[in-house]
Amino acid sequence: MGSKTCVVVAAHNEADRICATLLALAHALPGAALWVADDGSTDATSAVARGAGAQVLRNERRIGKGGAVTLAASAAMREACAGGDGRDTETIFILCDGDLGESAAELVALADAVARGELDVAVAAFARRVGGGVGMALAFARWAIRRRCGLRTLAPISGQRALSAGALRDTLPFADGFGMEIGITIDAVRAGRRVGEIELDLSHRASGRTLSGFLHRARQLVDFVRVYRARA
């Protein structure tokens, strides 16, 4: 892949997995710029990420995934444009979560699809489902995207995405909180960008059918409703 690549990793208290994720990305994407958006972690996430060679943009307090990744992705884009005319058209930007571990190497397939010009936004669909609840939040996310832009999706809230530089400009700033991915998809389609899904063998830390898991999905659903309303 001849294009430049920049990876922005979203993380909150991922000290135990962020190193494996970053090392896998560095191995699969030699020379890629690695950024970590640390959303108010209370563990050693930032220190571990720096030790693995990433640039870290840390928020001292938690501001939500969308806000944290917006700050890091904007900084990464400014760096990619430095020394040019300010309109980078070559760099491919990968967004992913910090808990992928060694499976993060699979994300090169997303970048390749964008580099070949097949897609402007390539979204990873997990080949294996791990954990999860009853599916209410996921079903709403699919419906919201279809309602707002007409696109049918299997993985509407997947945080693993590759975007062309133009698509990233069209979708920044990202929607707040967990509505980020829904907002990216709707905004990209409305901007005329080609959005598609690619099934990958990824693993992550899934929330199970526990009290904390259900509370997490309830917070997700609230953010999904907000982004849906905001894009009426």
C-alpha cells in the first residue's frame, strides 16, 4: 500500500491491551503514524501507549468517545497536512478501539480497500460476535442510519474504520459520545462518499449480560437517539 497511513486509537482504561493493539498496528502498517485518544483514563493507558511509540492526546476528564477522537483525529490531520498546502489527499486514516489486541493487524484490509479506491469509508464487520445484549441498541442504530441516509448496514456501530482524507474532512467533528460511528456513516453518505463493510476476524472486550453491560448499552442507546435527532 503506497498511501500514507495514520491510525487513531480510541481508549479508556485500556492499559492491559493497548500495547498489544499498537504493536500489531505498527507491524501491519510499517511507518504509520499512531495516535491514541485517551478519554480520561484513570489507569496507565497513556504511559503504556507512549512506551509503545504512539503520540497520545489525553483528556484529564472523560469527555466521551466522539469528543476525544475528534481532538486526536483533528491533530493527526493537521500533522499530515504540515508542510503542504493544507489539503492532504493521500493519507488514509484508520479509526479503531484500543481493545483489539493482536487482531488489530486485520485492519490493514480496510486501508487497502480505501487505497485501491473501492471505498471512501471502509467499516469492519466482526466475523464472530462476542458478548452483547438483546440487540435493541444495535437494531436502533441500523434503523437510524437507514432512515437518515438510506444505507443498510450490518455493523452500524463498529469503531473500526478506514477513511480517505476527504471523507475524514467531511465527517469531522464527530458526533458526541457513542453516537460517533452512526454520525460518521450518515455524514459520509450524505456527502456522496462510498461507504461499505468488510468482514474481518477481530476480537475485542465485549460487554456481557451483566448490570454494567446493560448500563453501558443504555448509555449507547441514549447517544444513538441524540445523533439520530441531530441529523434530522
